[in-house]
Amino acid sequence: MSGRKRLLFVTHYFPPEVNAPANRTYEHCRAWMDRIDVTVVTNFPNHPDGKVFPGYKNKLIQKESIDGIDVIRLWTFITPNEGFILRTLNYLIFMLLSVLYVSFSGIKFDLIMSTTPQFFCGLAGKYISILRRKPFILELRDLWPESIVAVGALTNKKIIKLLEWIEINLYKSAKKIISVTVSFKENLVKRGIKEDKIHVFFNGVDTETFDVKSEIGNEELKNYLQSGFKIGYIGTIGMAHSIITLIEAAEKLKNTDIKFVIVGSGAERQKLEDEIEKRKLKNIRIFPIQPKSDIPAIIEKLDLFCVHLKKNDLFKTVIPSKMFEGMIKKKPILMGVEGESRKIIENARCGIFFEPENSEDLVARVLEFSENGKDAQLMGHNGHNFVMANFNRKKIAAEMIDLIEEVM
């Protein structure tokens, strides 16, 4: 293997964590192993609850192999996914430790690649590139700090201006930028980043993972999904997702057979559970994160797969990868996101749209759909076919490796 090129990939999230960045990085790296060697530098798994996963102990360094990928885990400042200051400290410490480790460990690589959604991980790639004199590719999964400003987590104008200056210089330092949306590319070009260095590779879904038959291991969740017209949200429960909108809709629908199921965790989870209890609602439940292998079976039980973000112009530029999981399982999408995401659903003809953060509009669309369910099967097939043609993660990974080898 001495003739093979080596990629060093720095990421804040990696399996056994099950969020979108972890899944994307793992599935891409696994596909790239056919052509190059890949080493991942990451944290000890603890997202989103700030608890180290079973089988791991937060120590200085741990090395392991996951499906042929060499994984190096560095000591992690453990904190739940809530609170701006503590989370920022978590990001900063990982950036510093990864730069120090890679710069002085003697690890060999030909190219450094790092990924957002928070740009301190991206900055780690930049500094490693400078210290080790290797080319650097940035994968841009989110516009940061714009995204935390959008949800109200950061308001200090001087700090925002400083972070934006650091952000632009990060983009300028990268040999290439891989953007997950067209809107992100347009944003960067308007701000002076050269268009020819930005390449769009959308999020997608590992179709093989969702073709495998699975079972729901959580008996309580399994029983809850046995009856009624079921609307499901699976993913992070954070400030950006405004899950309170689903609770408001559930309250309006409490005298029907329509029920909501939320599977996930995050900064807003406890507050939302308290709200459900306060309103004494029986037709909406929040269940903890489930194993990745159980997700296809959970989606299989749903009638509508919900994707929702706050009503903010920034979120018109994002494409939540969770929607592709619903589409590949032939579920109509209940889309509460405007902009680029909505266009995908409209082009695929695979779902219905409601205005973000408008529970009355959500209720109206759901009632209309549930009473006229004849379109559900057609929408499901449309979504599945559209994903297979345009958002197959293996195809996307194969196109990305061509760019990576070009830069190498």
C-alpha cells in the first residue's frame, strides 16, 4: 500500500455518533478507501447529550480501525449540545488538540481535509495545512457564524464581525471548497471567494443501508407506532428546528387519530418534553436517539416524514440530509423548510409544503393529505426514484474522490 495516497480527515463528529455530519463523513471515507488510505482525527463520541458512548473512555489518545478507516480520537472537553460558551470551548479545544497532534506526531498524509458545521474544525485543517505544508480542502456544511446568529445564540456585533473575518480568511486559505448546497456557493462568490475553487457535492443517503430490513428495538416506541396516522421527525432537537411548532400542531389535532413522534436529542429536548407534559398531550411523544440500524424500520411505520427549520432567510440555503432518508424509504415529505430544500421536493413531486413555524398551516396541510391519501404511494415512489438518480451517496463519493486526487 506504500504507493497509495493518504488523506487526513479532521471532523468533530464520527460514528458511533449518528448525526448527519458523522454519517456523511463515515460513508464517504469508507467509499474512498477503494482508491486511497484514509485517517480520521476526531473526538470521543458524546454528541448530543455530552456523555461518552459505552465502550469508550475519554483519554488522551485512542486509535482504532472502523471498516478499514484508521480513526484517531483525541481527549474531548465533554459538554451537552447546549450553551454557546461551553460548546465554543468544546470546539476550540478540539481545534487546538488536533493541530498539535497532527503537527508533532509525524503522521503521514498527502492532503488535509476538514469539515464544518462549526468552523473551528475547518480552521484546524487550515492550520495543519500551514504547519505541515500540505494542500487543504474545506468541506462546507453550514455558514458559520451566520447560522448561530440566525437562531439568536450570538448577538454581540463585535464578536460577529471578528468571526466573519476569520471565516472569510478560512475560505481563502483552502485549495478547494466542497459545498453541500448551491446557495452556499452563491453566498461565498458574492463575498469575494473565487467561483472556480468551489465545488458543489450535495448531501445524500447510503441507499444500501436503507435497503436492509431492520426492527425497532425500543418496545415503547414500537408500540406507539402501531396505530393512527403518524408524522415523524428524526434528528437533532435544537434551537434551529423549532419543534414547538409540531407541539402546537399536535394540540390542535388532539381529538383526531393523527399523532406525532420525535426521535432524537439536543439542547431543546427537555424544555419540549416539559411543554408536552404541561399541555397534557397524548398524541406527541419524544423518544431518545435510536441506533442507526433501527432508523429504516422507524421510518417504515410513518405516514409522513417531517423536515422543519425556523422561518429564517439563512435556512433557505440549507438542505437537511434527513429528508433523503424519508425519500429513499418511499415516504411523502412534510416539508417545513423554504428555499433550496423546497425546490428539491417540488421537483421530485414527493411531498407537501407548509410555512415554517406556522402550526395552523401545518394542520391544514396534514388534514388535507390524510383525508386524500391516494397520492401517498405516488409521492413515495417519486421521492425514491429522485434520490436514486440524484442523491445516491456512493455516486457522490465517487465524484468527490476525483477532485481529492486532483488536488493531491
